[in-house]
Amino acid sequence: MEDRDIHLRKLEHILICNHCEVEYRKDTLFNAVELIHRGVPNCNLEEIDTTTDLFGKKLEAPLIVTGITGGHPKAKEINRNIAEAVEELNLGMGVGSQRAGILDSSVEDTYRVVRDYDIPLVIGNLGAVNFIEDRWNEETIERAIEMIDGDAMAIHFNPLQEAIQPEGDTNFKGVDILKDIISNYKRKYRDIPFIAKEVGEGFSREDAITLREIGFDGIDVAGSGGTSWAMVEYYRIKDREFREFSKRFLDWGIPTAVSLLYVKDVFPGTIIASGGIRSGIDMAKSIALGAHCCGVALPVLRAALRGSREVVKILERMIRELKTTMFLVGCEDIEALRKAKYVIKGELREWLDVKTVL
Ligand SMILES: Cc1cc2nc3c(=O)[nH]c(=O)nc-3n(C[C@H](O)[C@H](O)[C@H](O)COP(=O)(O)O)c2cc1C
């Protein structure tokens, strides 16, 4: 694909996400989780401590903005607005896929802009499929990390998005080459954490076992219930037949709460819950179910198009809701929240009945 086409596609994604209804019709299934209210919380709301450690970095709350964009002029403004907000709130952020910057150094500055800010955790982003299709290696990772002065690298897995795009890269066979590439990178350059990241359809237990064996330090489940790539591509694709094709996959994916519980069963590393995380209550439920941190994209993207103050407002609201929820379940800090009691209801129970096949 031409560089210019990648830039255009990225911009189309932003515009569609800003103007159209792109979220799943189905739920994350956090609605099927209830934390047990404490009428006698025995703690002081004012003293609730949301600080947490993620990959050795201290964050004000277990919240990061996950990878969204890069590669076109609008992306620079979006990344700047997100960076300014997460610097102010002391949270983490990821940039969007850095493929455009790897292929065309003239757009590197759209990612590089995050280096101007003092952010505790900056996460790079490359696509798993490109390590196969474009024969990327540890040098590619180093270029991406240098571009943003990154502290961690997310490798995204987006099979649904690639499969429903007329121009998609669909050869995921042999992703285990990442095992050598990651260990070579750590040996030759530096020992940063690697995160396997879905983009909105979630990972299964079997996936988490594979990712564990490849040597990932963390998994961002990015399950379904938030941004739906079938929906985004549906609006973008001009060809009528392809549009109808993508429409059939609108409800495809593992709900975020399910994916989180699947991954937690078999993955010993750091777990990030994302995909449809829209409130501090979703965050508290994620942490109680086993996540170390939560991630959010779509609402932040929409806010970032209006300026960094809007991003601060959204993230502050989520942290305030998290604090209130922690108070209501009697948990003074994140460690206590990880042990909070919960009930699992209805459809979520059915998903949990499925046994691992490996
Ligand atoms: C416009 C847009 C672009 C995205 N681009 C990337 C990307 O380049 N790399 C990636 O790993 N995820 C990307 N994502 C996925 C998000 O990081 C996130 O996993 C997903 O949107 C689910 O979270 P949400 O429901 O809070 O939006 C993108 C999301 C949006 C909305």
C-alpha cells in the first residue's frame, strides 16, 4: 500500500470515529458483574489512594490512554492534546500504530511530539502482522521506541480489522517469530516490557497461552463492547459488497469482561483491561476481576479533537468515579480493590463455562 493511502486511511478512521456511531451494539458484560456494596465502608473518601505501579512506573490511577493515532497532521494535534492531559494527571499513554512513521520519516513528528512532555509511561505501537508481512525485526522496534522515547512496546493483533478491509494484511501464520525478535531486542537494546494488544475484539485463553509462550510481559485485552472495527470499516468502505461483508461481523468478538477473565486464568504477567471502559465503575470492576490497569481510547479521541482540557475532564471524571466506587466497596487503595468481592451474573457465566482447548 502507498504511504499516502495509509495517511488517508488513518485520517478517515479519526473522522468516522468522531462523527459516527462506532460502538458495539453488544455489551462489555461489565453489566453482569456487581461489586458488593459496603454500608459500613470503614474508610474516608478523601483518603482513597488510586495510585498504582504499572511496569515499574508510578501512575496517579490505574488508567492509560491506549494507542490511537499518528501519521498525519491531525494526529500530531491529537497526540499533543492527549500528552498534555496525561502529563498533567500523571497517567500513561500509547501512540497509534507507528507503521506510517517507520515507512515515511516525514511523518515521524506526529508521534515524536509526545517527547515534549513528561509522561510517566509512554507506549509504542507496532502491528504483529507486519513482523511477518514486512519482515520487521528488533531494529524496527528500536526505531519506534526512539521515535517517542518509549518505556514499553505494544504489539497489536487486529485480525478482524485486517480481514474486513479490502487492502488488509491477513497472514498471521507464524507469529511465534516474535519470540526471537522480542528476546533479541531485550538483549541488544534494553529490557522494556512488551504488551500484546488486541484492538477491540479481545483475546481468548488459548491466545493468552500463546502470548505467554512468546514472552510477552503484559496483555491488553481490548475486548468487545467499545469501539467496533467492523463498524468503523463499514463506514469507510466504498465498495457495496465489502460494506455488506463487514456488516455481518458487527457483533463479532469476546466481551471485555470475558476476555479479562480468560486471560487472567492463564497469564501470569500484567493485564490491562480495555475496550468499552467508559466509567470509573467499569475500572473498579476490571481491577476486582484481575486487571492491573485500564485503558480507554474512543472517548479520549473525541475529547482530544476539542483540546487537552476536554481530555483532562474525561480522565478526571473517571478517576473521581473510581474513587467513589472504591469508597463504596470499602477499599482504601488499589491493592485492596484487587481483593474486592464481586458477583458474576447471567451471560458472563455462560462464557466462563467454555473450557480451554489447548
Ligand atoms: C481511531 C482509532 C484508532 C486506533 N488505532 C489503533 C492503533 O493504531 N493501534 C492499536 O493498537 N489500537 C488502535 N486503536 C484501538 C484502541 O487502542 C482500543 O484498543 C480500542 O479502540 C478499544 O477501546 P475503546 O473502546 O476505549 O475505544 C484505535 C482506536 C481508535 C478509536
